[in-house]
Amino acid sequence: MSNKIQWEFPQALEDEAIYILRETAAQFERPAILFSGGKDSITIVRLAQKAFYPGKIPFPLLHIDTGHNFPETLEFRDQLVASLGVELVVRSVQDSIDQGKVQEETGKYASRNALQTVTLLDAIEELKYDACIGGARRDEEKARAKERIFSVRDEFGQWNAKMQRPELFDMLNGKIHIGEQVRVFPISNWTELDVWNYIRREQLAIPSIYFSHEREIIERDGMYWPYSPFLNISEEEVPFRQKVRFRTVGDMTCTAAVISEADKLEDIISEILEAKISERGARIDDKRSEAAMEKRKQAGYF
């Protein structure tokens, strides 16, 4: 593979994603974009801008806030929403905990990541969303590789891998029964490298934690965890300062950093080309079991 090919973005991927977003607007009554502040959801927002230009993005952004997010990501979210003039809807996992709908995890690996599912499904029911647009990609994780572009969820928000509809010749079928929902994945066919090349081509702003920076971390299980008041650490886990960056952005209690000097997009892309582990290899929540992601999806996860 030539260096030129490695750094090019396939235009057909953008064309496909724009087609999917326009089909979503046409086939559903109340779609929303699931927005985390990460690179994939930022890419979705850019694609929506292009899909409906010169009009405004016709979907609200829905953020499920765990209360344990990176402050840099929340700051970026608010700046992006203000600059675009789009509607932001935030629902809090803390509210679900306070209402007794979910229980806070305890112990060394406690995280609120799995608790988001209940908050999300409550928000979908409250706001009557029939399609939620997400930035999941098939190359990220094997459970995500099983999903269709239009991934139907039942009246309980649950996903069944054996009940996926065929999508032949790019024909997207948005027909659903009362109470059912659909998750829409416009960049399902993209790779991590495609996303970064698109960010580079479009000169998209992204949260600062994607770039190399110095912060306090701890080492646990051979991985580098961001030190925060939300992390349950032992006396042996002494925080130290190190230059790191994050390949994926989630809850601070389940997202590990990588030691890196990459402080420019070109350096990040070069680093990805040489990486020996997958992007979600730094997501602790995916390591709880062999089928961790699939089980969360079956319960209604993003």
C-alpha cells in the first residue's frame, strides 16, 4: 500500500453516509444524533451538516451524561453546539441513580458505562425518538460488526442479532411497528483510519485529549488509566505524570490512555498505522467478558 493511499479518504464513504442520513430524515418522524463528544459523533455531525446544507441539521443531539465524563469533552460539546446552533438534549445517569432505576457499581472496576442504557431508553421513550443515529463502526468490535445500517430494536429497546433485516442493494428499510426503535449507523463501513483521514481532510476540531498531553495517570493491569476522583484506586496505585493521549473517548473510569508524543493529526494517523492493538483495546468495559458489548447491546445499549 502506497503512502498516498494510506492518507487518502475514500469519497464513496462520505457519499454513502450522506445518503443514509437523508434516508433517516425521510423515513422517520423523530430522529436524534447520539452525541458523546468523541471523534465518531463529531464526524456524524459534520456529515449531517453536509447532508442538509444550506439548511440546519434537522436532528437534536442527545448526550447521555454519566457524570464521569472527561471535562475536556464536555467543554468541547458545549462549544460545538453553540457554534452550530443545534439543539442539545442532555439526560443524566445520576438522575437514574437518584430515582432508584439503576444502582451504582462498587469495587475496583466500578463504572457507570453500563448504567447509560437505562437512561438512554428512558430518554427515547420520553422524547419519542424513533431513530437514534450513532457513530459505531463495524471495525471497532465484533458485536458491532453484526449490526445493519438500520438496526431495529424491539419495544423494550433490545437488539437481537438473529433478527436483523437484510439490506440489499443499499435499500434501507425503516418500517417499524409501534414501540420499536432503530439505531442508525452512517459510518458503519468506515475504519478508524478513515475517520482520522476525514477529520484531517475536513479540518474538524476535536477534544484536546485526542492529542498528546501531560496528565496524571495510574498503571493498572498493564494499562494507563486517567487519574480522577471517580476512579477507585488502592494504596499501591500511585498517580504519576506522563504524556499520553486517548484513541477513544468514553467514561473516565473505563477509558485507558496510550503513551504518545502525537500532538498533530499527521502524527496520530502515523501512530494508528503502526498500532498493534485495536482502537477499543483501550476500553476497559469491553474486557469484562468475551461478549461484553453484545450483552450491552441486547439490553438496549448504543
